[in-house]
Amino acid sequence: MSNTDKNSNPSHSGVRTETFACVWCGLTVAAAAPDGRRRNHCPSCLHSRHVHDHVEDGPSECQARMAPISIAVLRNGDWKVIHRCTRCDELTANRVHGDDNQLILMRLAVRPLAQPPFPLEVFGDL
Ligand SMILES: [Zn+2]
Ligand SMILES: [Zn+2]
């Protein structure tokens, strides 16, 4: 029998092993994104949960589902997902992570162009 020495276990530090279940699709999500930052929305369906009160800057009692409704582009080119709470209508902006569902991100980004609130024909006359 060989005596294997396994003292070099990777350290389990808080957020790296923390997970949460997506309120929308049920996916088990690691709370830490690949870039090490904390994740607050599901990378698959991009839904989130209203756990932070941005007015009081503390934990929120709402806990309702937050749906991704739009994309915001920051000055440095980074994208943020705009979430709206399905219960209290609060809006939040959240960082996009490298493994977020790109199809859904693109769908959110082009939605206003696909559904303009005015007829596009007017541009044909310019
Ligand atoms: Zn999900
Ligand atoms: Zn809410």
C-alpha cells in the first residue's frame, strides 16, 4: 500500500464554494464568477433576486424575482444588465460576467431596435 500524502487541499474560502439556486430556471449557480467577482444573477437565464436594498444600502426584505429587462453600456465599454423587480419594480444595474448567456444578452440589447415605438419608414425620407 502506498502512503499518499494529501496535505495540499485547495483552501475553501467563503464565496468560492457558495452557491444559490436560480429563482427562475432552478440552476445551481456558484456565487463566485470565473473572474472571482461575486455574482448576483443566473448566468443561464440572467434572472436575479431582490436581496439588496439600494436606497437603504442594506439587505432587502423583498426577496422577489428580478427580471433582466435591458442593457446599459458604461463609458468604458462594459455592459451592465438592468434588472427590474417583479414585485416592487425597483431597477438595478449589474455587471455582466464572462459566462453570462450571450444569446439573452444580445436579445436584450436589440429588443428596442426590433420593437421601435414609431414607424421606421420616416428614416427612408432623410
Ligand atoms: Zn436561471
Ligand atoms: Zn423588490
